Amino acid sequence: MKTAIVHDWLITYAGSERILEQILRLYPEADLYSLIDFLPESEREFILNKKVNTSFIQKLPFAGKKYRNYLPFMPLAIEHFDLSEYDVILSSSHAVAKGVLTNSKQLHICYCHTPIRYAWDLRDQYLKESGLDKGLKEWIAKSILRYIKNWDYKTAVRVNYFVANSLYIAQRIKKVYGRESVVIYPPVDIDKFNLCTKKEDFYLTASRMVPYKRIDLIVEAFSHMPDKKLIVIGDGPDLRKIKSKAGKNIELIGYQSSEALKNYLQKARAFVFAAEEDFGILPVEAQACGTPVIAYGKGGVLETVIPLHKSEDSSATGIFFYEQTTSAMVEAVKFFDENRTGFNCFEIRKNAERFNKERFKKEFKEFVDRKTEEFFSSR
């Protein structure tokens, strides 16, 4: 079967690109399509150094840095791809990739990271980050996002089968699109992370500093616990605001290489996570290091972290707090501190191994093969 793989955009190697990498390794002969491709040469290996078929947005001014500003044009751009020569289309979509045009003779399977958050969940954040949150610009932008939302809903019928990255996203696909989906958890490169049983006296958080990641909440909470050291990795538009909240016990060290991040994950007493994420790869990577997780108990993390209920619960891998408030996080950290001897680094690592790359490739290929056979045998 001639196969095309469609991805939203190629800017860097992040969460959705890890899934794309494994899909490409499963189907190395497939052609790759993306709205834009501004991957640096040093990061092209994960797409097997493939030629990328891009859209007209690639040639628009500042598309590499300001691509989100071209959101109004993305539906048109994705529909301009001519995929008529392919039998199977595999889309990796957190924005518009699932909206590619196909015909009744083509099988379209979408690995959905989330229904497009700019339209459904993160509208206000998108407007603020794009400088479109005031006056006439705001009114126009909100009108455009209503159009995007309607387009996103209507194009769900172009997908034959949805694959969700978590039960949490499967529920959102059902709510937003009215479609069923199968859950195949993302691949985590467990083998890159070594188990470390000797933990040091600091807590760790790491993320791009944007509002929904709630790094500000973590920093504020630890400012109320001056006896506990927090190391913060990452940068982004919220950095200045977060710095203003940081007490002397908090060290903001900016962007770090993957090797440096791994080193901190291995040695941290616990990894702190306050976002409501679709899946959340970093909490799994922390567990691969034998490091317990203190997390906001909503979203995909409920499927990857086993909460501690009693001090002798040796299978536990973390602790949840259920309100995104300073007081709730402070209580969670204190509870963790009182019960940290109840965590077993080997059990924590064992839990993370459920999400390894080989498991993903096996489950995804079996699903695609089965649906391909069903679809084309009935033609």
C-alpha cells in the first residue's frame, strides 16, 4: 500500500514528534507531509532525513518563528495537499493534520494527540501569546477561532479511525467529535534513562514556561516552603513572571540539554508536575529514572502514575493533588516528604517500562495492519 504520513508542523523535536519518529520507522517508505518544515539539520535524523512536502505557509514571512499567527490559513493549507495517489494516510494531529482531504477509496487513520487546543481549550492563551488579546484584533481573532472550531468539528468525518494517546484524550475525542477511538499510549524512550536509587535533596520541575503548564504555581508553592529546594528547567514567555515569584530556595536554570535534564531527573527527590496534560511524557521519564512524581491529578497523568494511598504501598509511583492551588501543592509535597520511604525506585522504574517504544510500535502496527486489511478486503 502506498502510504502518506501527515504531521502538523516540524519546528523541533518535542512530544508529538516522538510519535512521528516511531511511525516513520514503521513505514520508512512513506512520504512525509507537513505544513512547514524548519527543523535544523542537527534534528533531522528522527524523520530519517526525509524530504518533507510542505504547504504555502512555508514561504510566508517569519513562518519559522511566527507560524501560530498563520493559524487562520492552516485549514486551507492542509486541504491543498494532493494525497490522491495514496492508499493509506496516517495523520499525526494536534492541530489540523487530520483535516487532509481524502476520498472513499483511501483509508485515513489519525493518531490524535488532542483536538485542536487553540479552538477548544487554550483560546485565551493563544490570543495572548500572539498579541491578539486587545481591541479590534481580539474581535477578529475570536471570529477566526470560531471558524477553526467549526472546521475542526466538521473535518472529523474525514478520518476512518481515531487513535488516542490516552483515555483522557479518547474521552475528549468522543465529546468534541462524537467519535470512538482506540488508545495507544505514546512511546517513551525508557532505555535512555538509567535507574538511580541515590536521590539528592532537591525537587525538580521542567517545562516550557507557558501559562497552562502552571510553573508559576509550583514556584509559588515552594516559595512557601523555604526549607525545600526546587530546581526549575525551561524557558518561555512566562519566565519573567515566574522569576518574580521565586524565593531563595528556588533555582531557575533555563533551557538544558537532554543529557543535563536526564541527570537532574535521575537525582531529584521527586518530579513536580502541575499541568493538565493530554499524556505527559516527562512524568514517565522521571519514573524511568526511579524518581517519584508529585502531580496535579487530572489528565493523562492519572494513567501513568500510581498514587500512594498508604505508607506501605510498594507499587506506588507518586502522589496527586486535586486542586491547582498553592495550598493543595504544599500539602502534597509535605505528604510526600512524610511518606517518601514508601516509594520503591525499582517499582517506579517497572511502571515506566509499560510505555516503551517497542510496545508502541507493536500496538500501532497491529492496529494499522488490521484496519487496512478490513478496509481493502471489503472493497
